[in-house]
Amino acid sequence: MEETLEKKPMASPPSSSPLAKKPKMSTTASDTDPEPEIEAETETNADPSSVPAERRRRYKRRKVAIFLGYCGYGYQGMQKNPGAKTIEGDLEEAFFHADGVPEADRGAPRRYDWARAARTDKGVSAAAQVVSGRFYVDPPGFVDRLNGILPDQIHIYGYKRVTNAFNAKKFCDRRRYIYLLPVFALDPSAHPDREAVMASIGSGNELMKCVECSERGRKIPGLMGSDPVKLNGVASSVQCEAGDSDLKSTNADLIPEDVKQGDNGELGSVNDDTLMVGEESTIEKVESVTAVNTEKSQFSYDDAVKQRFNAILKNYEGTHNFHNFTTRTKAEDPSARRYIISFNANSVVSLDGIDFVKCEVVGQSFMLHQIRKMIGLAVAIMRNCAPESLMEVALRKDVSINVPTAPEVGLFLDECLFSSYNKKWKSSHEEVSMKDYENEAEEFKMKFIYSHIASMEHKEGAVALWLHSLNRRNYPDFNYLETNSKPVSNEETKQECLETAELKEENLGQKESENMNVGEEEIKDEKLSEEESKETNLG
């Protein structure tokens, strides 16, 4: 007997297209996204009575890039340093208390692949810093928990999912820093040093007493010179109480205005006839400077000043040996050679009645104090304290000179760029950039960073006091071209160009090999993560 088999009809193809790949989770995802993945965990040897009715859920760690901003006032820099208050120290504790890091990994950032995109110095702020690591970002509200623990001057904008091999330091292509420099710093007649005031006497364009700095209590106005000053028969030496150790005397010492210091530190006046130096020498009274102090300076950042300042800053662009613009780095050290992509100062911002020039520098990486020294030398040239040709000398490998360092208060990290990473992983991961947090970062910048820079200049005169030290007495190397008249030979110039070309080739080759290695590591990590997820689903 033959059995007949019924043929089942073929299944028809689905009418709708397959669902698109789910995007990686981040703080910019919509509220309609599915719930975060969880793992069910049971203990086989546990007492059944102690096991809850609902399975205990354990969230998975995620490799994320975290975007944040901070004001560096009161901190000893970004990098963690034992015994010092640092940004990283506060962040590590915040991650632990926000349940982003387990107890076993507390204080051990290597265990969760911690990395920072830039390392800022003491007192330097950041409007857009990026750090990376593996954290428990679930359940929702991770960013709010962090901001609730951190102080107001450290603010987390958000985070984005990245590849398992992502490293904020290695994958950062460029860093952009901004230095807010007061416009008056480029005026040679503003806050002059002692020698400049001496040279101006009798020239018809005398430089007067710096009342602004004196009223801040940082300097004691008195007489010029090292001889003691007798006030009402009591000898008193003229000293300078500026924070800079190089500032030993200022133009305030040149004005024979009769002053004395009371018990409360305020400045008072005494009779002109009682102010004497030695036994027989007398001081000729100089005209009152009240009218000069009340008159506003006519100096402005016009097109001529802008053009000259940008021309000076442009000398830094390209690959150079910056061993004179840092500390503890020798000229022979390969790390002394750095590549500056751009350096300009094209805009002015007004903060609390003070005009600041925005000096914007973009480079692959920077050394300790490098940007502040670059600004310091450029300001010295603009104020005619040093010749413009000194810039070429300072960038030479065979010359060691002392370059002035501008105050740290005006410097902040503006953005970290990840162009190569975004181009490579744009199809599967979100872009690592500040585009989604621009408004929030701008608000934080105005509230904490800009306001701090303006208040420090009003209260303490950080830049104004530093300008008084820019002279050839404190920096003898400003006279380098006069004391060392050895010209630069053509052979030396060719050698420098050859070294620069070789360095660029090495950097390109090293970059390509690193990208290849990183790509292989990422593929391996992705395969491992896929296998782990399959095993978890099967379990």
C-alpha cells in the first residue's frame, strides 16, 4: 500500500524589509530605544530560601568615551598625583560612588582601561576634555549621578559607545587650545618694567606709575634703587611682593610719591619733605599722575596689531624642536620635536570690561608649559622686549635660551578631535565629537572658565604683574643676538630641513603601522565580544 505525502506550501517571503541595525547606546539616544542588556545570574550552591523570586540582574560594562569640562582653579592639573588634588582623583571617586566602577577596581584605573585625551597643567581649564574606559553606565541616569557627586567646577556632558580598542589618548588626532590674552598685554606702554620707565624719563613720552598693580597690594610703591628709604627717620627698604620671583622691582619704585604702609597693609601718604635717601640726597618731585591714571588707553587690537601678532605666531607652525619651550626635555630628545598645525589670534572677546585676544593653537600634542612659553615669547616680541629674530633662534636645536612663561590662568583646552577614528567607524558607531554638547559646553565655558579668567585679572592682575617682569634684566637671553653674533650657516639650515623631512616620514610610517595594529586588535576584540554575546544568549 502506497502512502501519499502531502506537500506543504512554500513560505512566502516577508513583505517588509528587515529591521535596521540597532545603534550603539549613548546619552544622545532617544527614549524609545530598547532596555539595556542585562545578564541573569544565579548561584547554584546558594540556599534556595535566600534566592529572590526574581533573578538578580547584573549590568554589563560598556566601553565609552566620556565628555566633560572643568575649571582648573585649585587643582594641581589633570593627571592623578599622590598627595595632590587633581581632576582625575575626583573623577575616580565619582565613578565609584556612581556605581560605574566596582569596589575591586576602586583606585586602580588600569583595570577599567582608563585613558585621557589631554593632560592639562596646574590651574589650566578644559571646555571639552575626553576620557575613556569600561564602566557600568546602566541603569539610566549615570551622567546625572556623576554630576550630583562632582563639584560644580567639573561637569559631565555625556558619553558615547566606542569600540573595545578605543583609547582617548592614542586615537586623538589633534588638540585645540585657546589662550585668552588681555589686549593691554600687547601694548608696550601698559604695565612697563623698571628699565622702560627709566629710559622714558626726559623723552617727552614718560611712562608713569602703575597704580593698578600697586592697589592690589602686590607691590610697595617707593623709590628706585637698592638704598634704604627713610620715612620720618625710620629706615625702610623698598621691596616687591609680587608672586613672580623674578619681579624684584617695578616702575612703581620710580615715583617719588610719598607713601607709607600702615598696620592693615593699606598705602598712606606722608610729607614730601620727609622722604629722603641717605643723609644729603633729595628727591625731585615728579608731576602728579592722577590725570594719566584716569585716562583710558587708546591702544586697541586693530588690523595692524593683529597682522603683526599673527605673523609672529605663524613662525610656530610646522615641525620644530621646542626644547626651549618646555622643561626637563633635552634638544636631542625626539619628543622635543612637535608639529603645530595652526596658530592664530583673529578675534577679541570682552569679559567683565576687559578685552581679551583669543589665541587659538592646534597641534598633534604639546609638552609641559609649551603653549604658555610660546605665548610668553610672542608677547615679549610684541612689547619690543626682544627682537623678532629671536624666534628663529629659540627654535634651533643647538641653542638653549630661557623663554618667559605666560600665566596659566588664561589657557584652556577647547576641544579634542578624533577625525581618523570617526572616518573608520562611522558606519557602526557614533561620532566621537562635541557636536551634541556644544550648547552645554558653551554655557559651562561662560559660567566657569571665562568668568574665572576675568575675575583673576581684576582681583590679582595675573597678566599685569607678569608683564612687569618682561625685561632684559630678568631674561638676559633677550640679548642673545647681540652677545652671540654667530650667523646660521646654510649647512645648518639644510640639516634642520633634512631632519624635519625624515621626522615627518617616520611619523607617517609609525602612524600607518599603529593604525594597522589597532585595526587588527579591534577586529579581534569585536569577534571576542560577538562570541561572548552568543554564549550568553545560548546560556
